[in-house]
Amino acid sequence: MAERFKRKSSDHREAAAKSAVIIFTDEWLPYSSTVLNLLLCLEEKGYRTRIVTVRSGLFQNFERFEDEVDSFRIPLVVQKLLAKLRIYRLSKFVLFTIFHGRRIRHADLCFSVDSLGFLVSRLFQRRPYYVSLEVQRDLWFRFARSAGIRHVLIQTKERFDFLFADFPNQPICSILPNSPILEPYQRRQSRPKDAIYFGFISAAHGVEQCIESLEFLPGLYRLTLKGPVAEEYRHALMRKHQALFESGRLTLDSSYVAAADVIPYLSSFGIGFCFYDFTVITANDFNYLSCPSGKLYGYFAAGVPVIGNDILGLRAVRDRDCGLLLDKLDPRAIARGVLEIDRNRDGYRNRCLDAADYFDFRKHFNIFFANVDEESNKEAVFEPVSTNRT
């Protein structure tokens, strides 16, 4: 994807008369498909676009986006200390205003991710767009709401209603799925007995149950865990499931896959897992219950049927018959689902590809962009105080 960004960037940078900025106050930019796709779509519209963000020692691969990113670094030990003191987000708010305020002020279009990003941008822009990736009605959201949210880009209407249903004057809602931009790709040789767990490798995302499902499947079935993982948890998995790793039935791969290569990579797998373990995550956490995971749309685009939780955020799997949703996160149920999908793999695959076309990020961005008031974002936050007295 970095190569694609540079190609688009070089095509448009000279001709672009307008600038855009994206404020991303989290540390995992290389893994945020929505933000990276937003950058690419703005470049395609002729905007000189920068992402302003923060780095930590936990997430790598920023070098792939050097031409599009301004960032400051917080050492991991400092990050942990500030988090322990419960002032990490406040510290980021201050640092963003110091390091990135000038670029935000002078941008023609401003896209701010979640509440903290919105509050930063609202200091310098009159009408920044609120890009919602996490839905939390916390103190920071209440501050953002008081600051005046006018236009929201969000994954689903249900998530918008959760945040804004009680607004006296609701902001404009534009749906922007956490989905890939569809491009032609060369499908890799299919390995129908191989399942993929794609994304952050964590017990909270059901990785243990996915691994244990191998015990209830014939020996030809294999599982790949692909994504970043904390070193301590990596070692724990390697010890606990040593026999499966040694047999080749279980693989753990944390190497980075550029966004442009994700769909071709996924296309060789037969099943995609998308789970949340609500014995680890708070069971009533609406952010997780309603979250349409980015990996879900990646599976669709690669023609990979999905097995996941029966929750609101994954309902497209059932609505479009692209896989199976389970009432209970149970290794035996996962194994049964794998075998059931095997019996009608081509049908599931074709419906996945149809779903991917419907959710194409670029299509939804173009619908939003057709109604953008380009000049409104240029206004200053604070109207000048008149010195005339009547």
C-alpha cells in the first residue's frame, strides 16, 4: 500500500490546490485500514493530505508511510507511566496541539478520528469531520459533543444512533464502512482446509477457541494466526500449543502485510475467523457488540467465508449468507461450522464477493464526498470579537 500511496501522491501533489489533514491520536496507524483508505481517497480527489499522529514502541511499520505522515514519538515506558497516572489521553491532547496545531489550522479539509482527535481539531477548525472508529460515550465524548459535532462518518447507522440518538440537533451522518478499497488482484492458489485468524492476536478475540477447534477437525485442517501479538502472549501460545506448532497444523506469523496485499494474502485461505470472547471483554460493551471488524470486510473481498459471533457488528455475515454466526464461542461449534461451510464453499465464496462490492470503501466515500462543502472547514474556530459598541 505504501507504493500505491506514493504513486497516487506523486500524481496529485503538484496539481492539488487544496490540502487535507487527518488527526489520528492512536498509535496503530499502520493497522488502521479506515484511516489509510481515507488518505488514499482524498489523494485521488486531488487533495494534498497528511496524517498527524503519535508513535510508540509497540507498533512498527511507520516507515511505509513517511511521505504522508507527521508524528511525534512517546517512548513506551513514558506511555505506560502516563497511562498508570491516568493522564495519557490528556497528555496526547496537549502534545497534539503543540506539534500538529499549525498544520491542522491551515488545512482546507479536516478529518478527526474519535473524540480526542475531534477536540484537538476543534481548537483550530470550525467544522472538522468526526470520523468515528470507536463508540464510547465517555467523558471525552461528552466534551466533543459540547464542542459541536456537525458531520459524522461512521461504520453503521446503529453505531451512530448509539452515540447521537439523544442529540437535540443531530449531526449529519455519512456511512463509511471499515472496508477495503476494491482493486483488481491476482487470487492466490486456494488452500480450502486452511483457516485464518487475522488481526491482533489476543485472548479477547477468541484466539484460544480457534486453536482448540483443531482438536475436533481432521488432521488436514490447519490454522494460521496472522497479526501483531505481545511477546509474552506469543511465548505463552508457543508453550501451550507446542505440539500443534511442531506438526505444522498451527502457524503464528506477525510479519506486516501492506494494505494493498491483504486481500491477495487472504484469498488463499478457506475460512476466516472473526470472534470476540465476552468472558474476557465486558459483555455489554456496545463498541465490541456493534463493531463491524475490518477483517470481516477483508474476508469478503478475498472470497473467504466467515465464522464469527452472533453479534450486531457481524450481522452482514448472516444477512448476505457469507458464512456462519455462532451463539456460543465454543471450539466444537467452530469445528462444525468449518465442516458445514466446506460442503458449499463456492456458494459462500460468490456471496462474499458480492458483499465486498456492496461495501466497497471508495463507493461510500464518493457518496459522502459529493456533498462536501469544501469552504466551510476553512473558517476559524473563534469568531473575532467586534470592538464596535452601540
